[in-house]
Amino acid sequence: MILQGKRVALPSAPVVHKQFEGHAESAPDAVAVVWAGRQVTYAELDVKANRFAQFLNARGHGRGAKVGVCLDYSIDMLVAILGTLKAGAAYVPFDPAYPAERLQLLLGQVPDLALIVASPATAPMVESASVDVIDLDERADELTALPATAPDVEVTGDDICYAVFTSGSTGTPKLTAVRHEGWFNLMNWLKLEYGLHSGSNNLVVSAFGFDLSQRALMTPLFCGATQHLLASRNFDAMMAYRILKEREIRVIHCASSTLYLLIDWEKARGGDALTRLDYVLFGGEALKVERLTEWAGQEGNDCTLLHQYGVAECTDVATSYDLAGYRADVHDIPPVGRPAYNTDIHLLDEQLRGVAPGEQGEICIAGSSVGAGYLNNGPENAKFTTVEVDGEPVRVYRTGDRGQVNDAGDLVVLGRIDSQVKVRGMRIDPTDIERALARLDGVREAAVVVSYDSGEAELIAFLVPAGEDLAADDIRTRLSKALPRNMVPSRFLNIPRIPLSPHGKVDRAALVDSCRNQYANSGTAA
């Protein structure tokens, strides 16, 4: 089974920063970035980035080099990113919101790391690096003396533009690289398919280390719009909503759980900043559509919700679905839609053969979005492989996700192949249980984890009540009417909210730790 995206021609050199440079030339006085009461125009940002690119070029850090960026959201962050791209190098986010121990681990995973851009607040976090750590403010005089034009460097669509860390099955973070062609194709698709333009101002609400944040940072500059940045290292719902309310923000990109928080904030205060947006592009985890339906269906809500699917290894987004088409009586699981431009979705069996229409298979991505692979090597590079389609070799990335195509021709993601666990002799996916719990009256949100503290796999359900605390026996009885016995969790625990990771997704590790702390309460709602 193959879903094919529309074929759209790309420039001979599909290079992301060239699009930004075009806006700097045609609209030099347009505001590019707003942060902490400061703003820079396209022309000003272009000159700053050019000088940093000249700085890198003079040091020999061009094509093939990796430049670490360990900065809080700021104008300097975009100077460092754009300057790195102009020099022909690729940038690597070192998110200052990460724990120090994780940052130390990541520092040793980057081949050809040239240097790291940091600030006085973040430099101590990467001081153990074996490369120079530089502060753009401290180098201001040196940078100002450099040419204000970009260095003469040929950059191609095959060159790497950035690399981000993603969890690997080996337990070691994997550094996955994205090519300019894939990144250009993604933003070109967003621009053309959804009509993004110079007024499509954006607010970044996700953590810097998240793959989603890379397109959130660059898409408005690709379209000639204004990028707004939070003056906060960690996501602050109050600050984010205030900016949405006070500024002409039209677009946000976020994880589903972050969207829930913003909707809750709006509903609690009777605001309309979210409903006035043009688009929210969200995904990254299984959608709890019940958290959105009441807000999305209210009168006067003009915001288009784009439910998207993809992986970091393939430039973050592969498919998109307008949630206005979702019907609870038709869709058991909200679809993630159809492929982006120049992108194909293959559903393959264990022998990497295409499955028949309607059958489940592993979701494999092909086309322009497929990345350059894992830079720190390892066995997971085997996920990038070649399959034969109609007698021709096709390079694909095996996502490890299960999916099928529904009758309307939209992709539906069913869960992770490797998240299936054997409980009471049967293989199950905890995501299926979360969906069933979310449909029960009184359950506002649910997350299910697997604990092995009892010596065997045990399903634990964490419930956020819509009102009063939920009784375990009542939930168990009602859930048993929808699920087979082996899928009914052994424990149900009430919690005030689902914890989120720095990337805005459900923090399952924190929930597992909570299981251990509450093990004495086994079998009852807490």
C-alpha cells in the first residue's frame, strides 16, 4: 500500500537560507524577530548572520562542520542558526532546558563538532566540551569588523542543515541529520498548501531541542513573516497566551499536549486568542481528540487544526490532516491525513513487502524528506534501507509505527510496534487503552504505562478526572465493557495533571517513577 504526495518541482539548489535572503532583499525593513521587547528587521538579521558566517568561514568551519547552539530563545539564536547555514555548516541544538547530565552525554555524540555558541547563562552547561565555546556578545567588536555580506560558499540540497538528538532503542541518544532539500521541501509545502505568507506571524512554544522546533523557528522567516520568541527557557502557558493575545500571531507549531494546555488556559479565562489563529500545526504523540472537540466546535472559532505525523529522521512532518474532517462516529482514531509534497508513505509487512489496502503495516517514509541518517552510526542506521517498488529501488525510513489507510485514503497511526508489550500472555499497545479510557464519562485525560515492580508486566492507568476523583472499581467495570480483560489495567491512580517532558509530550518516565512511589496503593484509586 502506497500513499503518494503531490509532486512539486524544487529549485536546482533547494537551500533554506536563500529563501530568507530573498525576503531580506525585497523587504529589508520588515520585522524578522521579536523577543523580550526587542526586534530586528530582515536586513539587520541578515547582516548579523552574514558576519557570523564569515567568522565561521575564516576558521575553516564550512561544509561538513557541525556548530553547536546552546542558547535560550533569543535573537542571537537565530543569528547563530542562519550564520551556520550560510557558512555551509549544520547546526546542532544543545537545549539548555535539558538536565546537565544529559547535556554532558550529548556533547560526546557529535562528530566533527566545530564549536558551540553559548551565552553567559548557558556556557557553564557545555564547558566540558573539547571545542571552543563562544559568546556572540563578547565577540561583537570582532564580528562587526567582518564583511556584512555572506561568504561565497556553495550549498546544495544534499548538504546537512541541522541534526537533532532523538531517543534510540539502544538507550544512547541518536543524532539524526536533515538535508536542506528535505527542510526546504517541508516549508515550501507549508507555504503553498496552506497559503502561509508575510503575515503568517509565528510564536515558538516548544523546547529548542525538539525536532518540531526547527521548522517552527524557520518557517516564518521562509515565508517573510515575523518570528516571536518567548523570553523563557521553559514553556510558560501564561506568557505564551499573553503574547498570542497581544500580538498578531497567526500560526503556532506544537505537541498535542501543549495545545491542550493552551486550550485549557483559554477556556478558563474566557479568551479568544487561540480561536483567532489561522493555524495550529500539532502532533508528535497519540491525539486525545476529546480534549479538543468542545473548543474546536465553539461558535466563532476560525482556527484550522492540522493534525500532523512525522519523525525527526524524515524532516519532522510527513502527513497532515485538517481536523475539521474528523467525525467521532466515523473515525475510531483521528487520521493524520495524506503525504506532504514529494513524500510517499509505504505500508510494509515484516518482509518489507507492501500490504494490501485496508491491512496494517509498518509506516515507512520515502521521498525528499528522508534524512541523511544517524551521524553517530550504530545499529539503528539499518532503519534507513532500500526496498523495491515496481522494480525500482526506493530509499525509505522504517518508522517502527503501525498504520493503515482508511476508506477515505487517509493514513491512520495505530501505535508503536515496539511499544506493544506482553501482559498476561497477550501482546497489547497501551495507546489503545488510553483511547478507551478517554471515552469514559468523568475522565478528562489518561495515560497508561507498564511497570515491572511486581516482577511481571503490570498496566497502570493515570487518570485526570473531569470533576471528583474517580473510583477504581467503577472505572474498571466500565472499561471492561469496552476492552478484553487482559487490557484492563490493574491499578488506576488519580492525578491532577499529566506531566510533560521539555518537548511538551507526555513524560512517561515520570509516570513510571510515580508508580514506584505509589506501589503501596496498588489496586485502588489514589
